Amino acid sequence: MTRVAIIDYGMGNLRSVAKAIEHVAPEAEVIVSSDAATVAGADRVVFPGQGAMPDCMRELDARGLRSAVLDAAASKPFLGICIGLQMLFRHSQEGDVPGLGVFDGDVLRFADPVDPVTGARLKVPHMGWNGVVQTRPHPLWQGIGDDERFYFVHSYYVQPQDPTLTSGRTSYGAPFTSAIARDNIFAVQFHPEKSAQAGLRLLQNFIGWTP
């Protein structure tokens, strides 16, 4: 039986992620856990999160989970969601805090985004449904149409130093990286657990993915 650990560091509604994975993979054992040994013993790891980057980094360290996240990101199928994407990078403008540094790059705030067609100022946070253009093929995109719509809630976005890290882009005033992929890591800015059939398909693809 596949064991899927969803890392609980006190930030975000983890049950919705667990329920979505249980729905697409009823044969899997899905565990929401703040225990480093449980994370280490899982076959696959999901790293979600909501809230402010400084709070997320502080809570991750307070629970002794930094090493468990870094080990999982280095060794097994790993899915980052929302802040779980942003925390993988070197530095965030939000609170001027360092991230985990798995990837070089920064987390930046949307700076007065403007609709390129109407000229209207766009609201921050970016909230709601938006398309994701797949910049290169990946097993987690299987069965998902290019420019499929997913659900977003965020004020910050990642800017990888290496552009080949980007696996999906979304436009909000200007294009930004909304998905990354490298080796055993896939991470997204949107919430697949809130993104209807496309999101469920991505989670199902993750469960069957062999990097």
C-alpha cells in the first residue's frame, strides 16, 4: 500500500488536501502528520500551506520538520502546494525571510498588476480561477489540457533563477511561474484540491508518478 504523508506544520486546511487524495487514490494510506519519522517513512510527500511566509517558516522549524522536508524533497516523489512551493526557494520578500533554499530564486509580491487588455488595475491577492499554460511536458500534466483553469489564492509568486525549472505559467498582469518541476519535485502555486476535475487529475497523476 502506498503511504502518502501530508506535512502538518500548523498552516493551512490540510484535510481538504487529504480528502482529495483519498478520493483519487482510495487504495492509498493518507496520513496528515507533524511527526518527522512518519514523513520519513512515507512513500510520497505532499507539502501544502497557507498564510504568511514568515509564519510558515517559523512553524516549520518550531515543529522540527525542516530536515524532514529537505530529506523528502531530495529522495521521494514530492508535491508542493501554494506556500509549499514558495518555501522551496531561497528568499521571500514577504517578511524578508529566507526559505528552504532547495532552488535558487526569490518569492516576489505582485506589484500593481494591470489587465493588459482593459488597463484596469487587478486586485492583490490574486484570487480565483486562472489558466495554466504548460511550458513543457511532465507526467503530472497527463490528461490535463493546456491552459486548463485552476484555483489560486496568493499575493506572492516565485521567480526561479533557472528558467528551465518552470513547468507552468499563468498571466496576472504579466506572466508568472505557477508550476515548477525538477527530478522528483513538482510544485504548484494553485490549489489542486480546490480545482475540480483538473486538480483531482493532477493529484491522481502524482500518486502514480515514478520519477
